[in-house]
Amino acid sequence: MGRNKLMTKDLKKTDSVVKPGQRLEFSVMNDDVEERTYSSRVEDIDENTLTVAMPYDEHRVPIIPRHGEQVFGKIIERSCAYRFVAIFKEPKSQPLPVWILQKPPVVERFQKREFVRVKVTRPIVVHPLDEEGSVQSMLTTNTVDISGGGVCFVVFSPLTVGNRVTMDIDNLPNMELMQVIGEVVRCQPVDVAGIKVYHVGVRFLAMDTAAQAKLVRFVFELQRRELKMGL
């Protein structure tokens, strides 16, 4: 299945989802590779533009992107959440401080969670631990998806939910080999071209803060790239 097919199954027309008064969140990466989130709301929407309340930082300084810069937005509702990429056109201060955005044609529905997952294939070496903490046979495989809080990888034999694993994840941009310990939280059988494999979801434990910030930045950039391709 191609990436575009993965993207388009949860796309909805912007006008069917975005309404005046809705609360928004905009994510921005700062120079310290930290993702910052700023609150906003929808002020108006028309055929070509999306007008939103000016976001401010904790010091009440307005956040103003460059003209033509892509901004990453989220709409978090009680039952679901949506994300989108829009183009920043200009700020306006009258009658209220606002951003004027080029209206995205569609928004993507996604699962509400602390960290958003993105599909990505990277080499990973897994060292399963048994219930006593003893290291089992090493597994060399690939990731299925990754987030700032965990990873999913594929194996041919099931791993026990609740057991721990140590992992070496390679080939992440601007990062050295990432070594982290995690807990298996799910193990799901999957049929791939007639071959039974398992997708193993692992939650990161005691991850280095700096490494996690870089990983979140990597996921953030992938989200923006995928949304742009999907749109």
C-alpha cells in the first residue's frame, strides 16, 4: 500500500470540520529542537482563507511566522482530533490580532494521544528480556512506526506483553545511534503477503530528554512532510 493511500483514508474537506469558535493548537519547533504548542481559535473561514486568533507565548509575545511559512495545526475535540498544514499569509491587528492563513483544502483525522505516530522504516536491533530480566536472542528488524513515546517493529515470533526490551535504533536524522529500553504494550499478528508476522508496540521507559526532543522534532517534520504530500 502506498503512502498516499495511507494518508487519504482519513482526509475530510476543511469546510466540513473547521468552524468559527473552534479551539486550535499550533506547533512550532524552536532552536532548541523543542516542540512548542500555542493555543488559538478559529475566527473566520471563507473560500480561500482561514482566520485564527493570534497565538502568544508565555510572556504574551505574539507568535508571527514568516510570510509563506507552513504552520502545523491541530483541532482537538471531545470525540476526535484533526491536523492540517496551512500557509501563513500575514498578521492583522484590527479589529483583533489574528493570523491570516491560506485555507487548507482538507484536514486529516488522527488518533488522540500524547505523541503522534508516523509510519517510518528504520533498522532496529531488539534485545528481548525475560521476566527475570535476562537477555534473550537478539532480533534484527525494522520499525513500522515511531513517536516521541514509543515504537512499533515487526518480528516473526511473538513477544510477551509486559516484558521489557532494549533497542538500538539507527539512521534517525541528526541523531547518533539511539539506545533505549522499553516495555512491550501490544503484540498483534499481521498477514504480509501470506506470511504471518507480528507488530510489536513498545513504550519507551526512562528515555534521555535530549534524545526524546530530537525524536519529537524528527516526527514533527515527518508529519508536516506527509500532510503536504497527502494534500
